[in-house]
Amino acid sequence: MADQVLDKKEHSHHTGAPLIEPGHSYGSVTDKISSIVLTRKTPVAWFLGFSVAFLLLMVFLGSTAYLLMKGTGIWGLNVPVGWGFAIINFVWWIGIGHAGTLISAILLLLRQEWRTSINRFAEAMTLFAVAAAGMFPLLHMGRPWLFYWLMPYPNTMALWPQFRSPLVWDVFAVSTYATVSLLFWYVGLVPDFATLRDRTKNRWAQISYGILSMGWRGSAIHWHRYETAYLLLAGLATPLVISVHTVVSFDFAMGIIPGWHATIFPPYFVAGAIYAGFAMVLTLSIPLRKIYGLEDFITMRHLKNMAKVMLATGLIVAYGYMIEGFTAWYSGAEYEEFMILNRLTGPYKYVFWSLILCNVAVPQLIWFSKIQNSVVALFVVAMFVNVGMWLERFVIVVTSLHRDFLPSSWDMYSGTIWDWATYIGTIGLFLTLMFLFLRIMPAISIFEMRTLVTDDKKSKAE
Amino acid sequence: MNDLEAIKPQLNKIQRTALGVGALATLGCLVGAFGNPAQFYQSYLFGYLFWIGLALGSLAIMSLHHMVAGGWGFAIQRILESCSRTLPLMALLFLPVFFGMKELYIWARPEVVAEDLILQHKSAYLNQTFFWIRAAFFFLVWFGFITAMNRWSLEQDKTGNASFSDKLRKIGGPGLLFYILTMSFASFDWAMSLDPHWFSTIFGFVFVLGQALLTLAFAIIVVAKLADRKPLVEVIAKKHFHDLGNLMLAFISLWAYVNVSQFLIIWSGNLPEEIPWYLHRMQGGWEWLGVGVVLFHFVVPFALLLSRRNKRRVQILARIAGAVIIMRLLDLFWIVAPNFREHGLGMHWLDLVAPLAIGGFWVAAFVWQLKGRALLPLHDPRLKEAFSHE
């Protein structure tokens, strides 16, 4: 196997950095990734992180229990602001999920090989983010156990959902998204489950991985069908990257609230989702590669490419802010003008300007190659974007609602302790799932990394 | 250059024919302008907005190409560069609009503005002086990027210096960024303000994608004609047409996406300041043109381009591209012309002749530029890499 080792990746143009560090073979790739799950001692950092995440999950449990006892009155919602943290957090989480789908589906179809080492955990991130997002509309319903009323089905109440409401489209969009993402992720895992099944010494693990790998033997026919299925799923998932956040943007834009009703919303929301998603992938992958020593697989080239995607989508988002501001004035409609002035100079101006700082100003640092080459700087920029994208949704939701058409009904809005507890609690849910995933599943696709080692011809072309 | 000698006679013939058509159509325009100046300016603006799409769309696709440097991009790079070098001609051809401002833009008529509060509010932006300052600025930005990209590419042909590739790659991002920014405002100024009460934040994207799609379709047609001759025949493969077809499919889908978004949001809001724009275009015969655009600008080419076979057969792909170009023209007509026609669908003979006049000169300028340089970049190190990717 040693002669399989290739260092030609070093010639890769553009960045000059390789996708996989030289010196790896079939065996070493498999060993390194599977050992995280099977043989290596679980690092202290994992236990530490998991404990914190689990604690936060308990916060979620507690706040949800209290919510179900008391009702949504414990949240900070009031009459002009009928949509607060619940929709802000829903959009924030759904947006974060988008990078996973983009990396796994679109970059696959575009033959971008650099996706290979980050796609697995980015897809996991998508799933967990969608799970966290789903909590908010469910809980906001007040009676979550009746969630199936959202589905159109013949019922004794003779009621159908309002099909003209984008909120109903959301039900379909998000549930399709969750289903396809889960399938895509699972299908990609099957060959790796088989590797783990064959390598583990633990009887219980053998049985579990054996069931999960669905009888995978790695025969040529298996691979052939696998490749076809994976490509088809990628094709299915591709429109979802755009459709889900488009429908989310429709939740706002279909109404006639100034600040929500803007035709730019669909592309600008999609760009914002990918922006937030890549920021989160960077946030997760930077500590991950450090703690598990995966710098060989998640190289500087990956981090740089993700940063560049972040910069590009961030610029589209900035374009959206600018065009919205200009058009509010250009429209000559007094409510539009008031809305934008209220955003810029009203009681929430600090939130707005922090958002501009986080989403527009700070990410411009990525233009400098010094920043691109610094892991710490990239992590800091990504954190700014994570915060900025939350602030963006806060600004869109709250500043558009809190001063509506009738000054006598104006009011201020802020989240209560329970709003914050639920929000932070979903971060706990997300992180707990992420830590469990890291512990029991291969966080990097083993067999796809092997193709990077062997693909002599392609690596020359790189 | 020897490769070019072989096709030069044909190119010369196209150039002469185009010039002839341009000159004849210009005569027609002059006659029309004397008879009906307002109609002349309206048709002229429509034709102008179509043809400048080729000069500017090429800036967009060149920028994209320099960022990703794929084989498909090198195959059409010289075609795009030639398109982009028609910008000075297009700047010159923008001047007639100056004389027709009052015929075209009601915000330029003081007597209308005096009675319209909203137009008074907008006059800080929509006034003739600022309009022309902005236009000059837009052309300056476009000219700057186009000159840089063309010059570096030529310098590399001459000197073989590989560092120009790096420069070209670096300018791609800013090129695209500034193109989208300036073109958005240019589309607000030149097209959206034809109905000065109407506004749509996505309108810039509608224009940007239209121009990119138009240029790509045009480049596909030209490269299909050149593909079986030297030097392209030596490097170009079915795979590259497949890539170009996929890119066209992507642009068609995105074009449809932004248009559907705009329509759905405005239709659903049904606000008095927005909906009239669509209401006017959905009655009096315009609706049939609209339905035609939906079918033949999106549904049919989308379905055809899903097929791998259609994308890999050069002649079929070129035919689809030809249809896309015609649909671009009709789509623009649907956007522009209803502003001037209050009583439903109508077409003046100048609506055909004015685009022909501009187009004749444009095609002649394009062919003249195409002849001037090798059909493939000679020394770009990325080129060999891109074509060996197979």
C-alpha cells in the first residue's frame, strides 16, 4: 500500500494547499478515522463538551416542561410583536442546516473534491439543526401534540389547512428537507458502518453496526447501486438547498408588513442561510480537527474554501440590506421609509448596527490572505457571523412589527428568561446530538477519503 | 494566428453583411424617427437594452470563468472577450437616449413631476443630471474591468508570463461584485424607472441573470460554429458542451426563480403601488406574450436541457441556445414595451428595425474583435490543466 502514497496533491493550483496531507494510504486513512470511534481513548475534551451540552439540554427540558404547564404566555410576545424568539430561532437554525446540504449535494454535482472530508459532519449538522429548528414552531403551537393538524388529511372537523399560507408550505418544505437530509446522510454512512462492523472487537458494537450497514459487503454491484443512489439523492437534495429557505422567506415576504414584503427576500434569505451554515461548519470543524488531530484531513485548503464561500454569500446578504434600504426610500411609500428609519435610528438601532458590524464589516477581513491563513482568525470571524445572522433575524422580525401602522399599538419587545432558556436549550440539543455523533459514528467519510488517496489521475489534474 | 486565416474570409463576409444590415436598418430608423420620434426612442431603448446585455453579460461570465478556470470557460474566453470589447461602441450608442429622455421617462417631464408628489420625492435620484452622472460612472467601472481583463489576457499571449493568470483569477471576484452592483442600479435607472412609481428589490437580479444567460447562449452558438476547426477542435470535447449546457440550465433556472419570486410576492401582497405593473402585463394581449415567455423561456428549454444527450450534441445545444436568445428578446419586450402602450399588446415596425440597426453594428464590431486575437489563450498555464481534466 505504501506505493499508493501520493504527494502530487501538493501541486494543487489556486491555494497550493493539499486536500489530504501527503503520506496517507488506504490503511492509514481507515485507521485514523475509525480509531476515533473504536479504539482511541475518548478525549477529556469530549467529556467536558458533552457535559456542558447535556446540561444545556436539561435547560431545554426544563423550560419546555414549564412552557407546557403555563403556555406561551411565559414568552415575551405581545400584541404588535406576535412573532418573537420562536421564529427568529427557527430561521436561524434552519439556515445553519443549509451548508450541510450545499456541501453534500451541490458541491458533489460540481465535482468539488474538497467537500469530501467535511461533508459527513456537515450533513449531521444539518440534521441536528433541523431538529432544533423544528422545536420552535412545535412549541409555539401551544399544544404541540396536535401538530398533525398542520397536515392536510380528511378529518371529522372538516377542516383543511390554508393552502395559500406560506406557513403551510413551510410544513411541507421542512419535512421534505428533514427526510431527504436524513436519507442522504444515512446512505452515505452505510459503507462506513460496514467498515466499523468489520473492525470492532466488541460484540454489541458488531451487532449494532451490522444492522446499520444493512448487509453491505462491498461487492461491485453494491458499489454500483450505491453510486447511482447517492447521485440521485444529490440531485433531489439540490433544489432543497434553495427551496427551503425560499419558503421561509415567503413566510415574511408574502405578507404586506413593511420590512418583510420585499421581492429580494428569497435569494437574500438563501444566501444568508448558506452564509450562516458555512460559519457554523467552520465553528465546528476548527475545534474538531484540533481535538482529534485531523489536520491531515481537514486542511487549510478546506478552511480557506469555506471562508471564501462565506465571504461570497455574505456579500449577497450585504447587497440585500443595501437594496432594501435604497428601495425603502425610492419607493416613496411612507411606511417603508418609516420602517427603515426606525431600523437605523429607532430603539433597536444598536441591534441593527451590531448586525452590520457582524455580518457586513467583520467578514471583509477574509479578503486578506493573512486572515485566510489563520485558523484562529477564521474561527473568530465565523463566530461573528453566527451572532450576526441571529441578530439579522431579530432585526427583521422585531423592528418590522413593534411599530406597526397604528402608533397607539406600538410596543417594545424583548425575550424573557424563558425565551432565552429555550433558545440556549436548543443549542444544548444540537451539541448533545453532535457529541454523540462524534463518539459513535465516523465523522469523516472513510471510503471517500480513500478515493482521494488513490485517485492518481485526478490528483495530477488537481 | 494561422488558424484564424482559414476562417477569415467567412468572418469578413459576416462582418460585411452585418454592417450592411446595420446601415440599412439605421436608414429605416431615421425615417421612423422623423415620422414618430417617440416610437423611435422607445424601440431604440428596447433594442439597446438587449444588445448591451451581450457586452455586460460577458463581463459577468468572464469573471466567473477566471475564478473557476474550467475547460468550458477557456473554450469561450476569447468569444467573451470580443463581446466585452464592444463596450465602447455600446457607450457611444447610449447617447441617442439623451435626446429622447422626455419621450422615454415620464420623470424627466417637469410638467408631470409638478403634479406628482411621489415623483417629487424621487427627483433627488430620478433627475436627468444625476441619471447621466450615474450612467457615466457605470460605464467607467465596466470599462475598467473589461480593459484589465482583456489587456492581461493579451499581454499573456505576447509574453507568456504566467503571473497574468494569477491577476486574472484575482480580478474575477471583484469583477462580478462590481458588475452586479452597478448593473442593478443601471437596471433601476434604465428599465425600472420607465414606470417610476413601481419598484421591486429583485429587479437587479432579473437583469443580471438575463444578461448572463443571453451572453452564455450567444457564446455557445459561436463556439459551436468554431468547434470543428483549429485550434478549438484540438481541445474541445463533448464534456465541455455538457458543462456549458449545464451552466445554461442553471442560468435558466435561476432566471425563472427570481421571476417567480418577484411575481409571487407582488401578486400575494396585491398592493396598489406594486400590482399595477403586473396587471398591465397580464391583460390586453400582453398575457399571451407572458405565457409564451414562461413556456419557451423556461419550461421547454429546461426540459430539453435536462437531457444529457441534448447537451452533448453540439448542434442541438446551439439550437436551444438560439431559441433562448430569441426568448431573451421577447422577455425584454414584455418588460419594456408595455410601459409605452396603454391599450394592450402592440408592435411597431421600429421595434424590429431598431434592434436590427444596433445589432448590425454590434455583430460587425464583435466579429472585427474576434478576428484580432488567437481563438484560445496561448500561454495560460491553467488552460492545459483545465483541458486535461477529462
